[in-house]
Amino acid sequence: MNNIILIGMPGVGKSTLGVVLAKVLGCQFLDSDLLIQKQEKRKLHEIIAREGYEGFQKIENQVNASIETENTVIATGGSVVYCEEAMEHLKSSGTVIYLKLSLNALSKRLGNLKGRGVLLKDGQTLSGLYEERSPLYERYADIVIDEEGKDLEASLKSVLEILEEKDRKL
């Protein structure tokens, strides 16, 4: 089995689903945001505040482009889709799954975006971020999972069914 890379908006459940998926599949789990924090010895929001939008993107691209692992579920930060080098590297190492959720559902889940370490341009809203990122998630995804109205168990079931179907086709 190759890696499984989870992409999607902040708050969609990439890390939560990723941990459970890794346990069920019997493989490793890696959260690329935690990897960035470990490398930089700072929290995401601190990196963004100090390095700015472009500085954070450079760090995020470098960290994600350097991930060398096998049989791992990788939960990425929501902004990784801005990093072309990183996304090409991740795509070449496994299956990219876009966890898709409506703007309305996301806005109910999310609190303080900056406190979460969400990469926002000056004055950008969640709606603007959603509109900007959605086409990028679609572009890089091998598989799209609609998360609307699903709890963790239903999301896990959807991912496992699609991966099983994909394996049968190979």
C-alpha cells in the first residue's frame, strides 16, 4: 500500500480521520502541521505571525516536499495545496483524498481561524478562503469524499470502501 494523503479545508477532520484510518489499516500516521511545528519549534500561528504569509508557505512547501515515508496516512495542513512542489511530491507517493465539506458546515465547526494557525491573506474571510482553495483541492485529488452530514464512523466507512474499490481495479 502506498501513502494516503488527506487534503481539505481546516476543520474538515483530516487529522481526526487520519489517526483512525491509520489504526484500521495498520499503518503509520503523520500530521504535516505537527511536523512543521517540530521543525520550526513554534506553533503554526506563531510562524505565520513572524514569517508572514509567503514565509509560512515556503516552510510548508519545504517540509511537505521532504516527507519520505511509506504505508502512512498523512494529514496535511489546509494550505498545502498552494505548494505545487509539495503537492506533486505527495501525489507521487500515494493516493490524495480530498475531504470535502460545505462552507456552511465548516463555518459551524470552526472558531478562531488565526488561533488555529490558518493561513489567511490580510482581510480574507472563511468564504474567500473556501472559494480560493476548493478548485485546488479538486485539482490535486485522486478521490473526493463528500463529508456533508457524516460523523467520523461514516467518513471512515466511505474512505475504506473507496480504497477497497480502488484496490480491486488494480
